[in-house]
Amino acid sequence: MATDYLILRARERGTEYVRINTEDYGRAFSVTLLLDGSCAKVAIKLRDGRTVKEEDITGVFFRQPRAPDPTGVVEKDDVPFARREMLEHLRSLWRMIPEHKWLNHPRLLMAATNKVDQLLKASEVGLAIPPTCISNDVGDVREFVAQHRVDVVVKAVKHGFYATGDAIEFAITQAMDDAAVDKALANAAVPMNWQRHIAKQYDIRLTLIGKRTFATAIRSQDHVETKVDWRAGDSQGIHLVHEPIELPAKVVERCRRLLRRFALRYAAIDLVLGQDGKYYFLEMNPAGQWAWIEQLTGQAIRDAILDELLAGPTGDTHEVS
């Protein structure tokens, strides 16, 4: 888990931190917000007796919060109401901690997750994107497929993870032949993201943290199973080669401009180096995983995150567009 891995490094560095698991709200900590018109104050009281005030906070790392679970704290019939109220209280807490203290503020995270907006802004800053059709109209999809008959892939509009009971399923990006297109369009009521497939040299994960840059080549083309989507290797026990690389300065600067468009200080960007020599933007995750990159390559991503949190505002996260 990335948070555990980050905390391990914080301990090694002697960095003071407080970890709050949102699902434990009401058990492990309480929150008080005071507003009287002239000032606003925050107090987070922990089970161990410590109190954290807003002025004590240097930086905030926000990673996969869970909804509070008041089961056993309130009557069974009151659990839905209590959960809703607790979650709204936490959202208010997030708003009262100044935006510049967050690696990425939750409000900015939500605004940056839309894939269409990402593609539009990526194109605006000069990044190449694959021709894309997102639709649930059979005729329009068939026209797009016919136009890009060389190769098309299909992926989820939001993300490829979905829950079935207690299990998490993963829908990978898939190359589509005629039969697969027909099968997909049989469920056309669900919109899908269709793109021209980019013939790759390799995939790239670019991790941007403040002014620090970590580019990693993922050698997805070494295995048939991972040529279209390198993530397929995770479920098949395929260990892909990961290695640090240097990207062209203009590609990095365009990615930085993209982050500024969303006012972010951190993001994980998926790129592809095509066989045509061009770099293509696929998508951006403003809260993307990074721990496995450091573990496989030795790139000091944890230190960069901690340094950014301790540094406070940098003044370069916004761009007028």
C-alpha cells in the first residue's frame, strides 16, 4: 500500500506525521470545526491524546479515503444517516485546510479525473492523443471503426475496475477484431471509449511531483499478453522490465503545463512511445499509484513526495487558460 510505504520512509527520515484513516472517524479520532465570522479553527483529536490544529499542518497527502463506518457506534437503523453526516463533516474539514497545503486538494482531484477533459487539455498543451470516439451510438461507433480499420482498442469511460461482491474485477484495454466489435456493440447502451490503437515501442509512466520528474519505460512489447495493455501482466504473473528513461524536454514541459491546467502538484501520466517516434498521451491519474515504480527502479519518489509536502506552496501550480 502506497501510504504504508510513504510512512515507512517518513519514519526513516524522522519526519513527524499523523495518519488518519477516514473509515475510523468516530472511533480513532474526532473533528471540531469552529466558525464565528472573524476566524475559522480546526481541531482533530486523536485517540492517543494528541490534537492537530490547522496551523500545525505543513502538508496533506490524500490517498483512497474510505467512507466512515459508524456500525456499532450508533443504532443499526441510524447507520446510513450517521455515515452521510460523518462524510459531509470530513468534506468540510478538507475545505477548511488551505488548498496550498495539500499535495492535491480533494476538490482538484475530482475535477481532474474526467478522461475527456484530460484529452482535451492534453491536446491544448501540444501533446499528441489517439483519435477517440466515446459513444453508445452503434452507427457512430461503426463509422469510427471503419475509419480506423487498421486497429482499434476499447476501454472503460471512467476506469476498468468494478466490484462483484467482495471481489474486484479489472477490465483491461482490448484490441478489437470484427467479432469483438459486434459483441461490444450488442451492449451499446453502455458508452465505451474507442481509440485508434497506437503501435508501441513501449509504455511510459511519468510521475510528476512539484518540479521533480520520474519517467519510467515499461517494456510492454516484450510479451504478447501485454502488448495492448501492460496491466494485463499483473493478473498473469508476467513481470515486465521497468527502467528509468529521459523524455524529451518538450514532452515533459507539455505534461507540466497539463498539471498546471488542473492546478495539481502531483500526477501519474500514462504515455506511449509509438513506432512512429511520437509520444502519445493516454490518460492522467491525479492520485495514481507510484510505490511499485520506486520498488522496481529505485527512483526516489517517496522522498520527492515528502519534500513537496514539507516545502509548502511552490507558486507554480496554476495557469490561466
